[in-house]
Amino acid sequence: MGQLMLLFRCLGCDDTGAVTTDWVAASSLSLLLGMMVGYAVFNIGVSSLVVEVNALIVSADDIDPGTATPMNDGG
């Protein structure tokens, strides 16, 4: 029983793997944050941009070129 308690005390004092654990946690947090930002930019920003461009294209298709008046080029 004494050797088991000594082993647990030594394991509690040994912090050689703590830096690795910190780096793994920091790396996974930064990766998760990057994925969230990428999702927000591409899913929300790009999709609204696509909707706006599509609306402009549809409204441009509705213009009848035969009724358009030519621009005066000042010549």
C-alpha cells in the first residue's frame, strides 16, 4: 500500500506532459475558432451576396432592349 501511495504522489508532482496538453488545447481551440469564422463568412456572407447578385441579374433580364433610349455621347 505504501508503494502505491508513493506512486500517486510522484505522478502528481510530474508535470512533464503539461506543456503538450496545453498546446493541444490551444491548437484545437484556434482550429475551432477558425472553422466558426470560415462558416460564418462563407455560409452567411457569400449566400447573401449570391442572393443579391441573382436579384440584380433577374432585374436586368426584365429590361426590354427595344424600349431603351440610346445615351447621348456628346458628339
